[in-house]
Amino acid sequence: MKLADRHLVEGTEPCIYIGHQVRRDIRTGTLIPRKPWYAEWNEHGINRSETLRTTNKKVAIRRAHEICRGSLTATWSVRFKGLSAQIRSLSKN
């Protein structure tokens, strides 16, 4: 993933970079950065990336440290599993 305004978050293992994902404007062809911060890192030879769901840089750095500890992804996946379970129960009724 290509990141604009890319920064290394100090104190993370593996090294996590945060930045803004870019998209190409269809009419002009210029690269436009998106507002939320994204994180990217390499884990056991596999490139990983995740949205940090914030536009604040300090919060993005904090969430990158949470990814490093392994708590952020687990929290988000539990939230989505609960939501999908609710949707399945509503569709059965």
C-alpha cells in the first residue's frame, strides 16, 4: 500500500509505519491522500495493513502501539463478530 506522509512509529516491534493512504483522481490523475491514518507492517514475511480509524496523529500512534501489543485487532474482530451474529439472528426471524 502506498502511504503519503509516512512515519515510523518508535518503540514498535515489528516496525509499524503510519500514514495516509492515497487514491488517484480519475479526471486529473493526481494522487489524493485520504483523511484517516493507516498502519502497515511486515509480520513474518507477510505485509499487513490496517486502517486506524482516526484522523488524529496522536491517536494513530497510540493505536499503532496497540497493534504491536496485539490488542487492537482482537477488539475490532470481536466487535464485528458480534455484529454479524446479530444480523444472522435477525435474518432468521
